[in-house]
Amino acid sequence: MRVAHTLRQLASPGDPRTMAIRAYAAASAAAPLEPYSYDPGPLPAEWLEVAVEHCGLCHSDLSMLDNEWGRTKYPFVPGHEAVGRVVAVGDGVKRARVGDRVGVGWFAASCMACAPCVAGDNHLCANSQETIVGRHGGFAERVRCHWAWATPLPPALNAETAGPLFCGGITVFSPIVEFGIRPTDRVAVVGIGGLGHLAVQFLSHWGCEVTALTSSTAKRDEALALGAHDVVASSDPAALARHAGRWDFVLVTANVTLPWQKLIAALAPRGRLHFVGAVLEPVPVAAFSLIGGRKSISGSPLGRPATVVEMLEFCARHDIAPQVERFPMSRANDALERLRNGKPRYRIVLDNDFR
């Protein structure tokens, strides 16, 4: 697994040096991570290289590690919530400079020419490149991306805990912006985990009346502390029935089967049931349950690069941060095992300890 090569790295334009990138990689599905080094080749003109300081561990890393989606190439280096300093820039890089602290999320690049990209919907580009799909991610000394996907981190945000904002954070923040959620809206967040604990904070500071829907009674006090105004058992049809016609927006961050008809019935007229959690089983929907109240069901991936900037500014203004557990990157396997067992409260961040 240990393969050393040379990397053409520019500390600044015109100052070439050579260096292999050290990382942690899995040789096959569900295999433990092992030390690995690789040569990513020349730095493209519009790309930059980031020296990783901290990298979040997301459940998508685990899904990719296990090849649940059939898209993983091995050796596989996880990590798509990286925060660090720009150490190399191509000649065509805009906005970022060497020394800037930036975050890199799920996407590494988009074509910048298709209709979605031109409209600012780069995250919907059919030819996008994802940071850990066919590429090596941020469980490493360095990671690369196109400059448009390297987002400057506001100085007010803590770099040690900000990584999960670049995947989990933007995933739940984007639909709040895209669907014009109002401060006067009554909203519900299904699942108080890695995504949901951020969604509750966002919506509470947005000004909404927030209900947390959770199957874990142990999370009641935690949800209230995060800003929820009420907590309801998500798996209890009778409890959901008491809220019929109440919520303007229900954000599903969990990936489990729930009483869907009760949740649809709990929507107010023109209400929306929105999925960011990858529920694996089909969701049964009766057309008349939507037609009468002009209700909607939708889903979304992450968000626009411009929305990532807005999210970070919102977090800085309202002192919003992920709640994280931290591990040195050398203990990535321990962190993965903790995530596999569903133990984190609520995200995990790995600190770069390469020497």
C-alpha cells in the first residue's frame, strides 16, 4: 500500500519543489486505513492545493469506504470536509492566494460551462468532480480542488471544528435559502444527528419556530439546548397526528423509514417535506395527500458555492458551530469505528498529525 512518488508542488508561483503526499487509504471495501503516499501529478492551471489542518469525518466517507454506492476506487483516501491553508496555486486561480485558510467539501470541481454552472448551480453540474470519488480526499497532508470550490473561512470561525460545515452544514443550509423559508414559519427537523443538530441551530437563528423530531428520548434536552422549541417522537404516529396541518417545512435529515403519511398530514397548506437524508426505501405518497393542500415533496444535494459563503457568514454572525469529537488523523480507524457504531455527538473531526 505504501507507494512513494514525486509531486510537483508550488509553494508560490515560480517556486517549484517536489514532495509526495502522505495519506491514509483503504486497499479494499471496509478495509482498515493504512499509511499511503501518492503523486497527484502536475497542478492544473485553475486548481489549488491545500495543506490539510483538520478534516471532518462524514457518514458518506464510511459509505464510500464500504463501496455501498458502487462508485469507490481503491486505494481509497476518505475525507471531504477539509480545512487548511492554501500552499500552491495554478496560474489561472482566482480569489484564493497562498496562505489563505479555506475549506474544501464534497465537490472538487465543476465544468464551469454548462447551463447549471453558468446559472450558479455548480453543485448540479453533470460533469462535476467529487473530492473522494475517483480522487484522493482529505485524510492526507494535502488535498486539491478547483479554486471555485475552495471557500475562504471567516476569521471568526474556529478552523478546528469548521470542517463539517462544508458537507453537513451546507446540505441543510441550502434548502433554507433555496425555498425561501421565512422567520415566521413553523418548521420541523427529522433526526437530531450530524445533519440535524446543525439544521436546528440554523433554523432557530433564522427566526423560525423549530420542532425537533427524534426517535431518541435521550436527545430531548440536547435538542432544546441547540435551539428547538419543542421535541416530538418521530416514530410515534399518534404524536405526529397531534400536529396535523402545523408545519410549513419539514426537513428530513435521517435515513430511516418513518410514518410518512402522518408527516405529510402534519404539513400546513403549501407545506414542503424535504429530504437531505438518503432514505433507502421508497416513500409511499398518495397524490390526494398533496393536492388538497398544495403540498410538496422534494430533495436536494449540498449547495451552490455562493451559498457556502453565505452559510459561513451566517455561522460567524450567530456563533453557530458543529458539535464535534476530535481524533488525531493517525487514529482514523478508531474514529471510523466510532462512527460505524453510531456513537458520535454529533460529528468527528480528525486533526492532521503527520510528522
